[in-house]
Amino acid sequence: MTQSSPKSPGSSPPASSPPRQAATQPLVPPPAPDDLVTNAEAPLEADETTATDDGRSIDDRISTYTESLASSVVDYPTDHGRRYHAFRRGAYMMPNDNKEINRLDIAHALVTRATGDKLYLAPIEEDKTHRILDVGTGTGVWAIDMGDLFPNAEIIGNDLSAIQPSWVPANVKFEIDDVESEWVGTEKYDYIFVRHMLISISDWPRLMKNIFNNLNPGGWVEFQDMDALYYSDDGSYKETHETWKWNKELTDTCESIGRTARPGPRLRGWVEETGFENITHQRFKCPMGPWAKDPFYKDIGMLNLVQLLEGLEAFSLKVFCDVLGWTKEATMVMLASVRNELKENAFNGIFDHHVVYAQKPFTSEETEE
């Protein structure tokens, strides 16, 4: 599930550069046409026959599905039974253990699939793209795949955790760094990619300015992030659902501590205020479960259900236990109800994935922090 070509998104990637199997293997249906992928305004139609013909439970279906998603050294602290990053401890509320690593790879497959089997959407060209930065690289899967697609470019992935593999393309390297700290170094980038930094960033406008100042003139930036407030097109998702209560508490609390879980809809405004030009904003629907009638969205929904169920604890423990003061036991009881609703398809839930890419002007002054 990789972007086909730096110059031609519709062509196939070179056979000599196979993508990392865990997160890039195509899943069931062929790539969707562009008008389907980007048509986020149209309501999604639910499939009235979501039950499988063989009567398998959703657990069996998830188990079978994840078999096609192969899961992919420092002194990490543990909290609430999960492992977290050590560098700048507390700056990021998600764990970095094997369970979360697997979920991150599934999330990569999800958004790559949702955006049309593309690693990126910005109109970057291979002969003009020599240095690429992947902000918050996570497992490093995006940077590794880009290393194959751009063999002549230097690709750097940074993160708070050193959870990336050691065997990578020769042009890819990883660094432990906090993107919210002062950016060091004088060599600038031609393309900066920022994905899934929700609840990680305390000052988005400052991040935008740092990116602007560290791009070469004419360089591109691309943000891909969520609006983590769930909804439904058909009104089936209601305030009485346990998932609604959990999701509202989660998003409201993150907002109250200055780490928004809803950066997606605000990305364009921040980008415009920073001084970027040639801005494009696209929104992609991600169903929460295989309830959609269309096979493309049904596949995305199954991927999404897998990563949601895998990530419920990771999303919640720090927020509910450390910020709100809940006990772990009370949190787990709540999550059990949420998990049951998701598995039972109690509603036709959706969240939106936003993509904003823009160009630094060829003539511009550095922005002040």
C-alpha cells in the first residue's frame, strides 16, 4: 500500500523495491477511484447484510483479518501496565510497547488505504526532493517506504522513542528528538511529512513556524491528522452510547490540557496563518467497523475496527487515570462497554482523516516563534 511513484501516482512502484509487508500489503479490494476516495461529503450507506454467511463472530473475523497484517533500547518506564517513552518523559501520552507498535502499523495501513493507496499526496518530484523529514515517525514504516521510492533522497525520521527497525534502506536514518524543542542544524528540507500528531503537540502554530523555517524555498509540507470526535451520517450514533460518552470525555479532556485530539479541521487555518501557499485540503471518511455497503469503505472499516480495538487502552489510560483521576479498574470497565459496542456494530460510526499540503514561497522571510 504505497504511493505508486513520486511523479506519477497512478503508476506502479519498481519491482526491485518491495514495500514493508506489515503495513503496506494491499488488502482485498483494488485501489478505489479518485472520486470515491476524496468524496467525503457524500453520506456512507450501511450494509444491511453485515453478518457473514458462515456465522463467524466478529472476534473470529478480526483474528482472520489481522493474520494478513504481519506485525512488524532504552530504559523505558512502565505505567498502568504499559511501556512508555523515556526521552522527555510525559511529553506523549501513548505507550510505545509491542502492542502499540502493531497498532501503529495497522493505522499506517488504514490511512494509506483510505487516501487511495498513497504514501503522500503533495506534488513532490524526485529530482527536486533531496532531503525529507518524517516528524513523529513512530515505527518508521512511512520513512522506510519513502526510502525505497526516493532512493537518491536522504530521509530522516524523528520520534521520542527508538522503536524503529535497525535494518532500513541506506538512505534512511532515525533520530530520537522532541519536535517541540528547538530545531538544531542548518541544513533544510525539501519535504516535511507530519502525520498523526494528535494529543502530541502543545503548540501547533509554533510547530508550523518551525517547519516553515526549516524548509527550503519552494519546499512542501504535508499534514495528515484526524478529527477524533466520532459521528455518524445516519444518526445511529447517539449520546446514549457508551462510546459517545468515552469519546466525548477523551476529546474534551485532551482539549482542556492543551493537546487537542481534533487537529484535522484546524490544519488549513494554521498553515495559512504561517505563510504557506498553494494549499490543498482533503477530507477522507474512515468508518469504524465493516458496516458500509461499498466494498472499499467496508475494507477500511475493518482495518479501522482492528486498530481501534487494539488501541482503546493506549488512547485512554493516561487521560482517564492520570488526568481525570479514574482508577484503572473503572477505566477498564468503561472500555469493555466501548469494545462491545464497536464489535456489535451498535452504530455506524465514522471519524475523518484530514490531509493538508502546502508550499513554502520561493521568496519568503523566516517566521518568528
